[in-house]
Amino acid sequence: MVIIIISALTALIIWRFLSPSESQQQPAVAEKEAPQIIENQAIQVAIEPQSKPVPSAVDMSPFQLTSTQKAAKVIANNYRETLRFAPYSQPLTSNDIDRIEPNRFVPVTVPTSDMSGTISLALNKYRFIHPEPIQLTLKGEQISRAKVLISLVDDNKVILEKSLRVADSSAYIEVSGREDFNGDLQLKVEADVAGDPITIVAQAKYEQPSAKLTGLKHAEINGSDLLITLALEVEDAGIYRVRANLYDGAQPLAHLVAKSKLSFGQQEIELKAHQTVLPTSSSDLRLMTFIVERMSSIPGERARFGESVISEIPLIDIDLSELSRDPYSPNAKERASLEFLQGMAEQKNTR
């Protein structure tokens, strides 16, 4: 049974790292960036089948092999489906909340001491860029007093302690940004609710800015792609990943992502939308929901995030009829990844 789980998880991990669709969710809990070396190892495993045959399952029983094959077949089929679209422009729908609202904070809720109700703690977002303020709201019945103690997750020392303003059935505070808010923050709220003490804890990320997205340089049609060149002011040189959502009016179309090594100062990065995610015509294309990330370059290094000084970029005078409507063709690495997963699904027991 252990072997079954390990084999299935191995295939799942490989698919996760090689899938063109890069998840963007920011949960309302502390997150850790996967070291770059893990991604490199996963890619190496996927490339190996080009020069070596798929290893035979000599140590697996027929039952174990069948279970592994089923898991690998599901993953291979899902991966094959993603390859219908370019990895840099994946389809987007209103149900993709993690991409539509990537910085959404999920409120933390606890029961009251007598279990008659609940108290919830919410922040206005999950990730903050200095000098953004943190807005904190506590909701529930009979709150008479509340204070927040802010500290770094890696250090139990309290950086700041402040009282919340209590009114009706809630308590509120806006905490100004500080330079010593740097990394994973813990926000512990201690409150009196109907005479009983309540403690509720939330976590968030607070970043010192690494780059600013300042606007659109130009947009044009090139073959099967809509090319969108954005301007950035980079404070910390490195490998950057920029994400944005493309809309047709209020209708989400695609999640776009680009990676590039950027130097200090005025820089550019190019997003692309493949024709497979674009309508035949539109007069209201726009980019929204920008995420600027300086990626980890060595194991143990934190990813850093930047900001966008604009919330929306209209794409004017784009004639989608000029697009070549050729299907997306997977590159060599993507085809090798799919062959590897298919090989896992089709391998035979040699015992």
C-alpha cells in the first residue's frame, strides 16, 4: 500500500511541476516557496525517457502495478488536456477564484466560549507590499474589548501591539506599514466576548517591494499570439515572473504568465495570449489582477513580490481577425513529459 501511495504521489508531483498551468493561489495561511532545485529535479526526471527506457516495475505486485497505472493514466490524460493550450496563456473562468482573486484573505473563525456563536477575523488582503496599511476587522456579538499583537512567524518577539476600535458587533483597526514588517506576519487578536477571553490568530505576508509594474509599452498581433509588453521599474535584479488576467469586458478569458531575467532599473517583460484563448473579435480587451514576483534563485531563498501601480490596462485598437488560428503545438519538453507519464501508465510487470 505504501508503494502505491508513493508511486501515485511521484506521478502527481511530476505533473504538478511540469503542468503548463501554474497555480497561483495565495491561501490565508503561511506559505512556503518551493526551492528552485526541486523544480529542476522534476524536469530532469521528465527528460530522462528521451534517452532511457521507462524503468520496469520489477518490485511491484500486479495489484500495485494496476493501481499505479490508473493513477498515472488519469494524470497523463489531464496533462494531455492542458497541452491543448499554451503554458503562457491558460483558459480562465469565473470559477477560478484562486486566479480571479489571488490575494484574497479567507477569514479565520472560532466559536465563542459558550459555543453560542462565532468570532471571525479578516484582513483586507493576504499579501501586502510596503508601505500598504493592514486593515483588520473582528466580527461577532458582544465584543467589549480587543487588541492585536503583531510579530514575525520566525520570531516570537512582538513588533507592535494596538487596541482595536469597538463599535456595534465588530472591532476594527488600520495598521500603518512598517519596514520591520518583512516576511510572514502573525496577527494575534485577544478580545473580551461576553466577558470571556477569546484569542484568534491569522497570518499574512508583508513584503518590501522588489519591482513596480508601471504600465503598457505596446501590444500587437504576431502570428497566433497577442503580444503585450509591460514596463517595470526593478529595484532588485533577478528572475521575475509576472502574471495577469485577460478579460473581454467583464468576461475572463485567460491567465497569462511570463518569466524573464531582469536587471536593475527600467525593464520590460512580454506577456502572450495564444489564439486558443481569444475570441474572434473584441472591442473591450483589458488586463487586470497583476502579480509581480521575484523568484527564488537558490534553495532556501524567499521569493519576493513587487506591486503594480495600475489596476487595469485597456488594450486599444487590437484587431483579433489578424491572428493566425493555428492550434498550439507542444514543445519538446512538454512532449517528453507527456511520453513519460504515458509510459508510467503503460508499463508492464516483468515478474
